[in-house]
Amino acid sequence: MSRRTEQHPDLTDPRVDAPFFSTWRVGTPERQRLTVEAVGRTWERRPWPARDLLGYHVYAGLDGSTLMHHSQWTGEHAYESFVKVHRQERVDEIDTAVPGIERVGLGRYRRYRRYRSRERAVGDARVPGLIVTVRVDFEAEERREEWVDLVVKALGDDPEGHAGLVSAHFHVSTDGAHVLNYAEWESAEAYDRVLAAPSSAAWERVRTYPGVKGRTGSRYQHALGLIPG
């Protein structure tokens, strides 16, 4: 069966070869809450759809109007099988409970998980109070990994300035167009302190890196976790 969990997903799980992220627009904080409840009910009353789905998590956008969905699959073939057999009945039940949801799109990311990560330190038991995602679009595919390397180096050079950062995980899209950074922060206040701090030379190299077409950032709180059980 499907059961709820308070645990955040483990983005370093070596079994995850196909991490997917998608966004729904629901309009208001009340519709956010109702949609999360509908997703939970819909999944809990059904068997877990596939052993190749390791976890499914929903996040409420602090903008009050969006939800982010993150599913962890062992491979894309498993997701495609889920879509053919199980997805539509779940979508129909959720849409009946909360009509008018806009499903913006699905982001698929490289096999073998994230490209690189700044992983949680050994013994760090902090529960993230804020999830920040930043999508960075590039003009050329070869620019992506060098940019990620610059970010990881800048984080390593400034551990005290980023003390509120629990972990950061970089995902390279399968279409070659962008990188998604999924970052776990201790709190919104900790993240805001970093944004307000003077920029170092390393971070200026990140911000002015050539070939970046655009950046889009969003803030979330973990709202629902579902795992087999």
C-alpha cells in the first residue's frame, strides 16, 4: 500500500536513475491545501503503483499558488509504465476534488541521479525548513557542467557563510537545456541572510558565467511524502 512519511526525500539514493520534477498551478493557499489533501487521499486508498517508484513528494510554493511534485524512479521505463496504467485514474480523482488545476510540465533529469551534490554533513540531523529550487538555462550544453563545478567550488570555499545550507543537489535535464538546483535550507531566514551578504569573487564568477540564458528560483515547504508501505 501507499503510506505517508514526514521524511524528506534522499536525493543521493543510488537507486534513483530517473528523478522527475513537475509544477502545478492551483491559484490560492486554500487550493494548495485542498490539492495536497486530495493527492494524499488518492494515493493512500490505492496500492503503491510500482516497486520502481521509490518515493513521491509534494511541496507547497511559498508564492501561495503552486505545488512542486518530485518522484524518484529507478528508470524512465518504470514511469512510462505507470503513466499507461495508473496515472490517469489518480489525476481524475484529484481533479474531481479540486477542479481547474493547471499542470505546467514535467522535467526529466539525467540518469544516474544528480550530476553533483553538496551532501548533508555526517551527523547533521537538521530538518530542512525551506526548499529552494533554481532552474538555470544555458545557450550551449557544454556550459552546464562547468557552471555546476563553479557553484560547488564556491560553496566549498565559503562554508561559514552558507552555514544554513543543509545540502544542494544539481540535476542536469535530459534535453540538455538546463540545470535544476534543489537546495535544502535550515530556514527561510538563513537563506535570506546569504542573499543579503556581500558577493565574493567566486560567486561573481557564478553569476556572470557566460552562456547563461536565464534563471528562475522558487521557494517551497515540504507538504506531503508518500512511500510504499
